[in-house]
Amino acid sequence: MLVRVYDRIITGLAVTGGISLVAITIAIIIDVVLRNTGFRPSQSTSALVEYVMLYSTMAAAPWLVRKNGHVAITSFIQRLPDTLRLLAGRAVLILCITILGLLAWRSGAVGLEMLAARSVDMRSINIPSWVLYAMLAGGFGLMTLEFLRMLLRGEIYTGNEASH
């Protein structure tokens, strides 16, 4: 049951990440059309686009890990014997888990500091600074879990779905 809920969260985040990209594309088109037709566009468009781009990246990244959709350079690894390839794959997973776990922890810690300090990111609109770090901590944390799931299942990351 809990795994099914988690799976739906990962899929739902990927879907909302994709929808948010469509939304900012429309917002940019409207902004450009308004600007070029002599009307005054919203001042907050660029700031919102920047935040939405971060959100869409962090929302879709765990799903991409699950689907082997991130780019992986495997030309060297493919030439190794099966045993060494498996060991290298496990080492890479452990490295990914470690680095992403540290990034999740650090961005979460900075986000809590920003929340405690009531820091605000002042651009064309004011957005609490912790929001940025919450998105980072969430995305990095979920990617950590996805790589950990892969390691515990005995899988290795191939990046096969990223090739075109």
C-alpha cells in the first residue's frame, strides 16, 4: 500500500512537472506577444518561470531515475567483464545515493535556516527563500530513494531509456 502511494507520488510529480513546463511556455508566449503589441506584460513572469523550471526539474528527476531516463555514459562500463560491470554499477549507485543524500540534507538544512530567518527572495515578486531549498531537498531526497531502491533490488543504472 505504502509503495503504491509512493509510486503515485513519483508519477504525479513527473506529470505536474510536465504540465508546469507547458504552463510556463504559454506564459512566455503571452509575455512576448503583450510586449510586442505595445501592452504591458506581467513583471513577475521571469521570476515565476525560473521557479517553475526548478520545480519541473526536481519533480521529474526521480521519475527519470526510475525509468533510466537520465543520460549515462556507458562506453567504458560496457567493455568490462560482467562481474566488474556489476561492481562498477553498484559503486556508482552508492556514490549517487551518497551525493544526493548529502545534497538533500544540505538543501533542507539551508531551507530551514531561511525559514527561521524569514528570508525572502526579492525579484519582481517576493517569494520566501525556503521554497527554493524545499524544492531542491525534495527532489534530491526522492532521487536518493530511487537510487537506493535500485541498489536494494540488485539493479544497476543503465540510462538505456535516455539514448535516442
